[in-house]
Amino acid sequence: MNNIILVGEYYSSNLGDNLLCQCAEQLIQNNLDNTSISWVDLTYGSKPSFKKKLIFRICYFYTSYIRNANRELLMYRYMSYNVCKRLRHINKHKKVDLIIFAGGQMFLDYFSFQISRIVKYAEQNDIPVIFNSCGVGSFSSAARERFINILNSSVVKRITLRDGLSFIHNLTPKELFHVPDNAILCSEIYNISKNDKSDVIGLGIISPFIYNANNAEKISEDDFIDFWGKIIYRIESKGLKWQLFVNGSEDDFLFANRILLKLNLDGNSNLLSPRPTSAMQLLSIISSYKAIISCRLHSYIISYSLGIPAIMLNWDNKVIEFARMIHCESYVFKIKSFDFDNFVNLLTFSSDKMYDAELRSYLHSLIKNNIMIYKQIL
């Protein structure tokens, strides 16, 4: 029996992270024989108890008011403690043969301490490490040094990235491989298909705080609400229905409610889908739409997997990089340059016009072939 540890944001309220984790797990189980999988969550280590969540919130609240150095010492090291405790618990009960970072935006300040501790643990126990379809965000010079040490560790045997290859090339001479986010296979893995009879356009909401965090184009909450108001007006003028939805984040959901309140639409509960609490619920919500306009990357990935036309707002490089990968850059816009006159026509394209079937098949094969290569490392 090969014992594999999968590492990721398994318990994140942003369900795109949970979705890609579950997709990676299923792909490994389907393609690697005789394997046992254990999870390590990068924030909580294991399934978060009320106590863990409370301590994390206290740390986060406290570090909002102190300088970055102390923030690292407190919050990041608390998360590292959770991760190491979970690793020791797993290794106590069974010998670990492989550690795989399941994917998502791993290369961030937020994760650098935890990833460093995991790789050091792997070095101490001679466990090979794989980065599976990971993404790149922004990080400090201190985190950059940590990631250089991580990527150049002798135990790191394979690095596959969904985005940010040119950036990571500056950190390591090791060979890098471009492999899509595993969640593009979610419709196959979860055996779910779109509702071909739907006449509802889904509007995927993100909070202004998150939208502005990694975006040179800053936008106020009032301007963001005004933007969605214009979108809604034009959808209704074409005789189409719409509904707001979120990827699971509580902050996104609160903002979606404020949009309806400011637009005097809060009296109709059908205009906002209930906040999903599982990846399956999120898939079910998006599968019910004719098309979507959205912000969160995994709403885009889900729509691509289901063959649902999508227009995306470009707030992070990972969005435009995924659009390039699937040859759909022309359907990604900044808010301040959004094509209000033509977006409804773009959304009413058939998915066959928007998405290349041969390319989709090729991307699927890249993911599955990449997983098969892991056999050589075990």
C-alpha cells in the first residue's frame, strides 16, 4: 500500500479550493493503484474544530493591527503548528511514501511558512514531494527566499504549474511543466452536466476587498454595485433572467446581499442563490445557468468543464492565464473597460463556439498523464 499525503486548502470557505482538492484526490485514486490518501489542510492541519477556528480568527484580528514581521510570527506560525501536528499524527500510524501539494494558488506569502515546514519534514524523513498544478500569487522578498529553498530541495521531484511558469523559472533551474487546474475535470469526476433548458444567467460575486487585493484597477464598493446594476439592466432589457451566486465565501455572500439592498431588489429571495457549503452544491448551482459572468477562477473553471459560456472579470493574473490556456482571452474584461453593449450577445454563443473541443480533450489528457507519471516517483 502506497501512503500519500495530499496538501491543500481542503477546508477553505472558498469552495474552488475544496473542489480542486477533491478532483486531485479522485484522479489519484483512479489512476494510481493500491494507494491510501490522507489530507493535510494548510490552514488548520486537520478538520477545523470550533476552537481552531476561534484561535485563527483571534490571530487574524490581532495581526490586522500590527506590522508584517509580527504577523508572520503569530498567524503563519500558528498555521505551521497545525500542519506539523497533523503530519506527525499521520506518520505515527503509517509510513508516508509521497507528499503531493494538490493545487491552487500555493505560491503566496500566506502559505510559505507551512510549505517550508512540510518540505523540511519531508527532507528529515526522506519523503518525495510533488507540486501538482499549482498557481502563483504575490509574495514578499522573505517568502521568495523560502520558496527558492523549497523548490530546490532534493526531495522535490516534480513541479507542475497551472500558471506563473515564467516567474517560477526565476526561482529554480528544475524543469517545470504546464498542467491545467485539475478541476477542469469536475463535470466528469462528479458526473454532472449543465441544464440545457436554462434561461438564467449567473452573476458570480466577489467582495471588493478581494477584487482590489491583487488588482491594479481599484474599484470602490459603490462603483462595483453600480457595475452590477448596469449588467442586470442590460440582461433584463434582453428579456433574460439572472441570479447572483458566490463560490462559498461569507464575505462574497454579504456583498451580494448589499448589492440587492442598494439596488432595491432585496425583497426577492430568488435573485441570490443560497451560499454553497460544499463543492457539489457549487457545481449544482453553476450547472443550472445558461451562462455566467463571474470573478472567481473556479466558477470559470466549472463553467468550462460543464460547457457553459462565461465572461470573466480580470482581477488576478490567474484568471487571464486560464483564459489564455483555453483560448478565450477575448471573453475576459476589466470592469472599467467592460463591453456593456455586446456582452449579452457573447453570452448567448453556444459553448461549441466559445470552447474548442479538441483543446479540451488535450487538456484533460495532460492532467491524467501527469498523474500517471507519479507512479515513477512512488
